[in-house]
Amino acid sequence: MRLTEHELTVALTGAAKTVLASSRRGRKRGADIDQTWDEMDRFKRFKLLDGIGTQIFPVLTDLPDTDVPVGGRPSFSEEEIKASVERQLDDDIGRLRRAVVVKTRVTLVQAALSHVPPRVEGDLRQDG
């Protein structure tokens, strides 16, 4: 799947905020997730973004290219995402761990895709 740098950045940040909101810290505080995000220091945000990015970027780039109309967002079935996740995994992990990793990464990729902004005119244009 071809995504712009802006789309990838927004998708990754959205997925990170989703993970943060579901963490013990996010649930316990009950605070606005954007405020919690802003209160985090840059290194903590980097560590969270890096950890999630290493899991979802290979999957996002492995998804099939689709034509996304202006104003639309890319969408994929759970089976397409799951197949892409499974292609990225090594064979040296056990069945149970593999099942957990696949389910978690599919959920992360779905969260990232839900945060991709609508496509605007000129995104991914091919110049000559």
C-alpha cells in the first residue's frame, strides 16, 4: 500500500494514542488522551512510536495497492491484514505466541488505518 509520509505519521500517532488509552495509565487517569499525550516527554513518545512503528509499518507497506478516491480512506478486510501480518512473522515462534502476535498486530494495523486522514487531491500523484 502506498501512503504519504503525512498519512503514515497520522496513522502511527493515532495507533499510539489508542495503545496509550488502553494502557493502565490511560484507563486509570481517565484523562483526555490528547492531554496525556502532550504531557509525555519526547523520549517516552519516541519509544512508544518506535515500538508500534516496527510492528505496523512492514504490514502497511505489504498490503495491496488500492485506488483510494479523493476524500476516501484505504480499507482492507481483516483477512488481508491477517495474511500480511503472517507473512512478516518468523517461523521460530510457538503456535500460541504466534496467535497472540497476529491478533495484536491485526488490531494495531486496523487502529492505524482508522486514523489515516481522508485522501486529498494530489496525494501520491505520479509526476512523469
